[in-house]
Amino acid sequence: MDQQINKKVMNRILILFIFWLVVFALSFIMFITTERTGMGFTQGANRIGVFLGWQFAAFCISIISLVISKNRNKEITKTLKILGFIPFGGQILLIFVIVLTVLYVSFISN
């Protein structure tokens, strides 16, 4: 019985990791391939919305992966724990980079 539970949890974590990776990469691909709209200062601002929308989806997937890994902590191997936490860590790192970039552009580059 425990073996079946472990396989189900393992499959869920692996599927969520792969799904997160695809959505995370797709956000960058969609950002690059989306046609620019608008004129002047706002030209291309629509691309940011597309990027953030896909990143929000990736963040939701990372939260689900984190919760499953945290709840099944005793039942899964260390490798699966790490694989379950990587999406959330990647999302936090991306948020940190975006905040640092905004702060750099706002304060330091003047």
C-alpha cells in the first residue's frame, strides 16, 4: 500500500515539475514572440502583461508542488523533496531579480 502511495506522490511531483518548467519557459517564449502594440512610450507594454500572466500560472503550479512536497515529507525521497521545492525557489528567485531590477532602474541609474 505504501509503495502505491509513494508512486502516486512521485508521479504527481514529477508531472508538476515538468508542467512548471514548460509554463516557466513558455512565459519567456511568449514574451519574445508577442507582437508589440501601442505607440510611443507604451509600445510593447502588452508583452509585460503576457509574461506576468504566464508567470502567475507558473507560480500557482509551484505552490501546489511545494504543498505536496511539504505534506508528504516523510513518504518521499530527498531527491523528490528537492524536485518539489525547486519550482517555488525558482519563482522566488525570479521575483527577487525583478525587484532588484526595478530598484536599480529607479534609484541607482539616476
